[in-house]
Amino acid sequence: MDLKGKRIGLVMTGSFCTFSKVIEQIKELRKREAKIIPIMSFNSYKLDTKFGKASDFINEIENITGNKIINTIQGAEPIGPKKMTDIMLVAPCSGNTIAKLANNIIDTPATMAVKSHLRNENPVVIAISTNDGLAGSAENIGKLLNRKHYFIVPFRQDNPITKPKSLVFDENYIIKTIEEALENRQIQPIIS
């Protein structure tokens, strides 16, 4: 599928260990001439971690996309009414954000962006990254798998030996999942 001109909302939440993988996919989407509207949760926008400084990620993402990052609830709310996005990608999508989306809790720029985008019944692609995917987050992942307009990037156990409950998206399938979701299809298999 040609992604040229497609308006992709990119929501990043607090699974900081996968930011570099997501940034590589942003670069690839830009090569395909997609328009990226970056959005970050409160924590992903503000917190420095062992994986990098928030300001460095912000600068890199804004340079790649050519757009300022939406980082407030007020900034995310107009996405739906103004029909700013054709598809929304939540990558990485932390267990916290999965729980909020599954239970309709709208209290961050990330969750507001998704809610606002869904007003137009456009697809939302979820790239799971959580240490409790096979524990506390499993029920909420199941809810999203069964919800209309949600599509899941294929995922796998992160490290079954040292983190047996952890799940992480396979970054090699992000773009293919977007393409399939734009055709209203869930990429298969979901478990990579």
C-alpha cells in the first residue's frame, strides 16, 4: 500500500526501552512520505531514563517529522474534530496505556489522542510493550483485541527466561500492520 500523504498520528507512551526501535520506524514512514503527527504521554515527554533524555528524544522526533509534539490533553483533543489523522499508531503502548484504553480512561495526551481519533471510526494500531503482558495486562490486551477499530502489531515474549510475563511488539511489522489496518484487516499471525 502506498502510504504517501497518509496522516499518521504517532503516540509514544512510557516504555522507554523501545523508543529507538520506534524512531527507526518513524524514519521509514517518512521515507514513504507519510505525514506524522507526534504525540507523547506526560511521562514519555518529561522523564529522563537510562535509555535517554526526554529532550533528546523530543528533538529527534520533531526533526524527523517536521512537527511539534502534542504533549497536552488540550492539544490532543482537536485531532478527531479537525480530522487530523487517517490512522493512529500507539508505539510503544505501555501496560498502563493499554489499561486506560481498554477501560476508557482519558487522562493523558496519549489516551485523549486515541479517543479523539476514534470519533471518526479510523483505525488504531497498538504496539504492545509491557512487562506484565502475560499477567495483569493480559485481560486488557484481550479487550482491545476484541474491540472495533483496534489492530495489534505482532508481538512476542520479550525475554522468557528473565522476564517471563513481558511482551514486546515486533518492530519489523509496524508498517505492515498499518497497511493492513488501513484496509480494515488485522495482520496475521499476531504472535510472532
